[in-house]
Amino acid sequence: MFKRPVIGVPFNYDESWIGGTYYIKNLISSLNEVADSEKPDIWIISHSKESFDFISGSTGYPRLNWVKPANIANIDGGISRRTKFLSWLTPRFFKNQMRFDLVFPYPIDTRMQQTACWIPDFQDKRLPDFFNADELAARDAQHRQYFQNYKHLVFSSEAVKADFNEFFPEANVNQYVVRFATFENRSVEKSKAEVLQRYGLPETFFYCPNQFWIHKNHEVVIDAVCLLKKRGVDVTVVFSGKEHDHRAPDHTSRLKSKVEMLGVTDNIRFLGFIPRDDQMVIFEAATCVVQPSLFEGWSTVIEDAKSVSQYVIASAIPANIEQAQKNIDFFEPYDAERLSKLLEKYSQVEPQREELNYKEAQVEFANSFMRLVSSVKATNSKN
């Protein structure tokens, strides 16, 4: 007789790492693609009901439950803490009995060997200059704690998996690649014209919706726009995203100062953090989406673009290349000249978009996650 899997998902809504918040929302949304008779029971483990309400309201998943960490109890103390700059939720006190077939994406106790730990990327290894010594040590310790205490690690791309095996060749752990997809409903209430007017956007523009972290590489976009300006070519690039990076608190202000200094204030728009449904209207309205990041594990921006068959101009980094083969052009991350030529090209000639069947990616996200659930259950049943 089939027994529904019971999955515990530690989660706290956090706009400081909105990509992580969207990851959980998209994961739960993907499970709507699973047959009703096989849908797992999901328990959102959070201190606040607001976090549960966000997941419930944004996913509509029917088998969703909420539990406070204080009410879970096959564990009582040895909790693995995520460092404060990575933290979503650190369960600390557990009192009552609950049984999970899988805990994902973060651990809540080393005795729970049904845990699968998600490692988004190894930016700290590839771009160590963007972190201080304490952050580097904490990230390394966290990753080691994962593979030394748990049997299952999950990566969002083959690129991240390859990095893991390069940096931690001694690790003896089950490894899985679960590529995520996005789930965003297109608003029928908001018209393209209304949204563009509200943000003061022209009919033709490029959209770069990356959070303002230093590795997101907004600077190369500004340099490319400046090169075009010098050649007498005017384009508009729109930035949106939370304008803060704890590693470099003055990063956004420096970017804005550079825009003023280079005389491209009419060409670069800063929208800040905007509602998700507005963002998706802008995704579709843009000429192209620009994803210039220096490093990614798997880009939500590219997935959002794929979901509406939008064309992308992206940095030629391993994860981006793995992620998209259609509707995309690449440039080397520091090559402002190449980027400027692509912006100029598509400001004059509409990119040729191929309609994508994005449902396939959404279904595969659900299926690959359910394969993870089955594998973890099978491994634990042998022990």
C-alpha cells in the first residue's frame, strides 16, 4: 500500500536572499505537477506563520502544513546553525514527536539521516575576494559539516556538482542534481502599458533584474551602455532588485555614482525591489533580459526568462551555459565591448525568439525532486 512521503521544509521568508525564498516557493509549486494520489505531505518548519502563509498563498499546494520548530521532537539539541549571512531558519528547540521521510533543504539535527542538504553554489571558492575571512571559514565549515554528518547532497546544476567534487574530493556522500524551474502566474489584471507607465519605462528597453550583490556584475552593463553612448547609440537598461549586499554596503550607491559620472543617467533606470507580478510583466515587455553575473549555481533570472520564451544576453559562465541553449547569446563576464555590441544589435533588430515548452522544465523539477525523495527513503530503509 502506497504511503505518502512526509517532508519537512525549514523555511523563513527572507528578502535579503530573495533567490532562496523563491527557491522554496518554486519547489512547493512544482509538486502541484505530481499526481494527486502521490503528492507528498509538506510541513513548513518556521517560527512565524507569516512564512507559512507566504508559501501557502503563493503556491496553492493542497497538502501543506505548518509546524513550529518547538513542536518537533525526535531531536533535542545538536542543531546545525547556518551562519547569519546565510541564515533562513535555525530550529533550536524540539519537544514533540514527528516523523519525516525527508528533511530538505537544510538540516535540523545530525541524527536525522533522512536529511538532504542543498548547496546553491561555491561562489566563496570561485570568488573568494568577495568574502571576508570569517565568511570563507564559515562557508567551508558548513559544507564540510554537511558531507561529514549527512548522506545526501543536492545541487542545482552539474556545474555546482563538479565544483563540489573539485573542492572536496574526499567527500563520500550521495549526490543529486535537481534543476529548479520557476512558477509565476501571468497577471491578467496588469497590462503592459499600465506597468510601463507606472515605472516610467520606454517601449524599448533591456531588463537586468538581479539583486544588487557584487557578484551580479551590474558594472559591466553600465560600462557597455557608456561605450554605446560614446558611439552615439542610446539604449535603456532597467535594473531592479534589492539594493543591498552585506559584503559591500555601499555597492549600490557606488554604481549610481558611476552612472552619474559617466553621464548615462538617462540610460540606466534603478527600480529597486518591485512586486513579483510587476516584474514578470516587465520580463515579457523587455527587448531582452540581461544576466551578467560573475557566478551562479542556477539562475532564477534565466529560468524566469525561459518561462516566457524571452531572449537572454548572459555571461558565459558554466551554470548559464548549462542552463540555456535557446533564445540566448553569451559574452565573457568582463567584456563590456562584446556586451555593447549585443545591446546595439538587439536595439535595432528584434531577437528571434523560439517558443519554449516550459511546462517540461516544471514537470522535470517535480519529478527529479520526487526521485530524490525515493532515493533518500530507500537508503534509509537499508540502515
